[in-house]
Amino acid sequence: MSNSDHVTRTLLLSKKAPGTLIVARGSTSNIDDEASDITSGHSQIKSFNLLNRTGVYDFSNDGHLLGWGLRNDVGVDEEPVGGGIYSVENSADDVSRLGVDVHTNNPAEELNYLGTLNNNTSPNQGRNFGYPTCFSAWNVTELPQSSNITVGSQFSIGMPSATVNDNNCKNNYVAPRLVFQAHMAPLDIKFNPAGTEAWITFHGSW
């Protein structure tokens, strides 16, 4: 799982599915084009069964995929009552849209829901959350051609094309459950024992 940029790995042992280890791996750069390939293992969160392990796991090829297109989800936690897996994502820097630099107040940081470990029928589980082509909006007024974009909705960066555009972002990728101001850099999430509240720590960026 070596990376040239986001080198840390978040590990979480599930309480709802004992013997299951959740591993979060980030991107290799600010905009990591390889993350658009599901076989790369970049920008993904997976779970691994430690009880039935017969050898060394390979992150890119093994494990159960909880979500991909997740740029760098450093904080991961399991909601203690229902067992839902939530992650908080550090989004990209230096983003432009239609030739306009929009990186000061966009894109938003994200809270993502990845389903549960004991129920693989969650509509979110194993799906793509958009990175590296789609991001969540924070300050909509600073985004060119944003008439159909709202706070938290996904939008495309760069120049639109037949395959990378706002409609594609909204219709084909999973939107976050909640968004936060750009560059707040969420680093962890912890639920209270009742599962009624969650605390998120923010590092704050440049």
C-alpha cells in the first residue's frame, strides 16, 4: 500500500463484526487519476476478515470494498447501535472549474456513509463517491455556471466533457451525507455510545 503523498493508513476494528479490520487508503497526489481505476486500490476503504486469513492480504486485490473515489478519508468510525460505517474526507486543493480558480472556498470536506459490515445490501456500499473528477460544493456563488448546483451537491472540475460533467457527477456517484467548509481538514470522527451524536476533529489547512 505504498503511496507517494497520503502515506497514513486508518485502521478500525469493528465491534459489530468481530474479527473485521477496516482500512482506509488515500490518494497518491492532489488529483490522482489512477483513483478512477477501481483496481488501483487508491482512495478506497475496504474491510478484511482477520479470522479466516490464510496469507498476506493485497489491498488492491483483496478485501471487501466499502467505497472508492474517496480522496483521503482519514477519520473512520462505526456507529455503535446500527453499525453504520462513516468516514470524513479531506478534499482537494488547487481546484479550477471552467478555467477559474475556485480552490479558496471549494470543494467542501465530506462526511460519507459506507453502509454496514453485517448487511451488504446497503445502496452506498462498494460504490464510487466521485474522486478524482467530482467534488462537493461549498461556496456555490464562486463556481462558474452553478445554477444547478447546491451546497453539498457534486460538481465536475476542469473543463466539462461528454463523460465528465455536472449531470454525470450527480447521477452516477454517491453524494456525501454532510459537508463542511473547504480546507477544514477533518482528521477523526467518534460516536457517543448511544449513536446519537458524533464528534469530528478538524486540523485546519493552509
